[in-house]
Amino acid sequence: MIKYRCKNCLWWDSVHISVQYIVKLDWKPNPGFCRRRKAGVILIEKNHVAVHPVQDADEFCGEFKEIT
């Protein structure tokens, strides 16, 4: 079993108020943001919005950092 999951990572954020606006998909039932890198910018209508990558709590990556 791999313990390096987003939900156990220092960079994981699933409590920010904006998480409620993430569309929940069958393959991402527990969404949140990865705060490891700076936010990217997307254009929504005529507004620029900064967003972090959306991950699922059970995903993992090579930049995992355990909460101490």
C-alpha cells in the first residue's frame, strides 16, 4: 500500500472555501488543491482567475512531503 497520498501531504488543501466549487467526478470523489507550485491563470469569461491543480485525496506524486 502506498502511503504517499495527497491527503497525507503537506501541500494538500481540501478545506479552503473554494474547494466547494470543484465539480465532483466519479474518478475524483474527494477533490482538493495541490499547493506545491504557484497557481496557474485561466480565463473565465473576461476575468483572469488563479487556480492550483485539482487533485483527489487518494492520488500521489513524486513531490510528496509528509506532514510533520
